[in-house]
Amino acid sequence: GNSSALGNQTPSLCTPRLNACARSRSAPGTMAVTEISEANVAGGLQWLCFLLSWALFVFYCVQWKRQSCGWEVIYISWLMMISYIIEIFHGNDSPAMVRLTDGSIAPWLRYCGWLLTSPVILIALSGTGMPAGVYSRRTMKLLTSDQGFKVMQITSAFSKGSVKVAFFFVAMVYGGNTLYSCATVYLQAFANIQPELQGMIKFMSAVFFAAFIMYPILFVAGPEGFGHVSPEGSIIGHAMADLLSKSLWGVCSWWLACQVKALSEDDEDETSEDGSEESDRASELPAVPRHTSNVILGDPQGTLVPYYTQAFTKLPAALTVVDSMESLLDELEEMKDAGHRVDMCLVAPTLLEHGEFNRLRSEYSGVKIVVYVEGLANIPEESLAPFRERCDDFIEAPARGVMVDESELTQVFYRHAESLVGPAAPIEAHLAAQTAILLTIKADIARMQRGDAPPMYEGKSKIAAS
């Protein structure tokens, strides 16, 4: 048929049956059977989406009562349930189907579903791998970009000819920015989350991007675009995309949040048990405050994240991992807006040469910049001198499978952890900092006396070892 005649026609399940009857008169035989079968598949998927969303809504409500579920998945399943039951029985009626002045029609109910559910999905996505209720500046970026994408795409559906194409390409610019922002969220979540949950992050990202890409493809190929896909085929495609992006992804998001909460509780239990075991031999020493200093690790390659993540678990620090200077500045801004102080940024040498590094030093002068360098002990001081003006300290980076020098890291950390050892810090924090350094050095001396010094001491001078 004429693609311009199809224009913006995306009828509900009622209209595909009428189309099937019309085609069967012009091409009798198997044509009518094929179209009716496709319409039945579309109707069956609509009922499947409704029943599944209803079941998930009940399930999430039960989990919310048990305090193991966020509001986002409840809201999404509820909206999905309502929209599909309306589409099944009144999908071709106004205002679910809008009739424009030029005679074309558009599925306004579908677009309403996009506008109402996409922001909530992105709110949940922005908190992937984080405690419930934690939102950030990247949430606002995702919402702003996604709203531009949806508004431009809907405007394209209501337009014709070159205007339709122009609005669609503007929508793709917004959509590309949304995809990029979502990718950075998943990358940071993958770097920060526990190793046993990284597989779920990969699976959720695959489901999300597969569903997200399906919508513009169906838009272009369907009746809103060039009409290569029949109206009932468009219904089938959108139902499958909804099952991926709303139902399956929502279940994965709920499961991941439960696992993050459970692992956090296990870590707290283990920490309390370890503390009770050591209390007998160090009861007279002040306890080291836990998670009172914020540290950001800037590792563009991500190769040192496991090493430093493990090392910082033994320090009173909350470690956040970023993979670029832009992400580092965003994280600093979010911490500042939330009223949290960042004491130290442990960054790769490449970030010193970034164009935004001067902004980091000027806007966040109170944050200490420590650069990790491989082979630091073998680098002449004159080679490091030009860089000392751009950073506050250096530290030996782990290399070739060697773990972090925890003694050096402890000393560097407490040297710059103003929240613990600054003028405003309590005396207990000062004593705890000195105690931690002394205990670390004492443990290293004991290992050297036993002849099992850690690998990071290999190659150091005899004076340093003594």
C-alpha cells in the first residue's frame, strides 16, 4: 500500500481484523488466514502483558510490605496493567487513539505509556547497584535526555514528509545521549558492585539496550514510519519490547536490589565479628571510625579497581569508582550537593593531563589529589617535580599481580583524610588514625622478621626494609 496513506495509523487490535477482512476480499485464500492469525498473536500478547503485569504488581506489593522492594517497579507494573487492559477493549476509541485534522490517527495510549513509565525506569536504572532511594545528578541527566527523546519522537509521529524525518533525527540525538548515559551508569555499577553480582549487571544491560533499541526500529518500520510492518505486527513488537524493558528488567532490578542489601548486611555482620575477635588484644585502643571519609578512585582502565576496592575495605573509607574525569567531576558535584565531604581522589596519571583537571583543582581545592604510579620507587625525583604542583601526593601502584602496599596506602590515606585527622576531627579519630598506622607498620615488621615479607617490599632499598 501507499506508505503515506498509512501515515500515522497504528490501530488497536480491532482495526487489524478489519484490515484482514479487507485484504481477504482482494486476495482470497491463505491471505485472510495469515492476517487473522497475526491478529490473534497480537491479541494473545496483549493479554499476556496484562496478566503478567497484574501478577508482578501483586508480587511487588507483597515485597514492598516486607520492605524488600522499591516503589519504581510497583508503579511500572501498575501502569502497564492499566494501559494494556485499556488497549484491549478501547484501543481504537478516543482518546486512546487520536484522530488528527488531516485524517491520520496515532496511538496516543502507547505514547502516554512511554511518557509515564520511561522516567521511572531510568530512575531505577540510575540507582543500579546502589542502596534503595539513592538518586544523583546522573538521574536528572537521564530524565532530561529521555524526555527530549520521547517528545521529539511523538512529534515525528504526528508529522508528515520531511518534517517527520527532521523530528525523528532530533529524537535520535536525544536517544543517543540517553544510551550513552545509561552505558556509563552500567559501567560504574559493574565496577562498584560485588564481583558475584557483576553477571546480573551484564544481563540487565543486555536486556535494557535490546528493548530500548527495539522502540525506534518499530517506529521507523511500523505504520508511524514507512509502513513496512503491519499494525498488528507493530502491536506484537511493542508487546515484546514491553515484556523485556518493563517486566523482565523490573524483576532483575528487584532481585539485584535484594542481593545488594543482603550482601551489605553480611559485610556488616562479618565486620562486627572481626571486631569482637580483635577487641581482646586491642581493647585499650580507640576504635577506628568506619566509613567516615569519602574517597574517589579514578581508574580509566578499570584494571586496579579490584586491588584498591579490597584494600580500602580495611580503612574507614567509603570508596567510589569512576572511569573518567567527567564522571569524577560529576561525583564531586553530587557529593557536594548532598553535603558530603570528599577527602581524597586517587587517580591515574593520565587524568593529570586532562583538560578539565584545572577545574578540579580550582573548584574543589579542599580535595587532595593522590596519583598512583607504577614503579614509583625507580622514578627520579626530578622527573616527578613538574607533577607535584598538580597533585598532593604519589603512591606506588600495584603491578603484575602484586597487591596494594597496605602500609603505604594507610599512611597516605590518614595523611589526607581531613574528616578523620583534620582540625575539626575529634580526638578519638586522631588517636584511631595513629593507632591504625602503627598497627600496620608493626604487622609489616613482624612479617619481615619471620622472613615472609609481602611482595611489595621486593626491590626496595635495605634501608627502607630495615
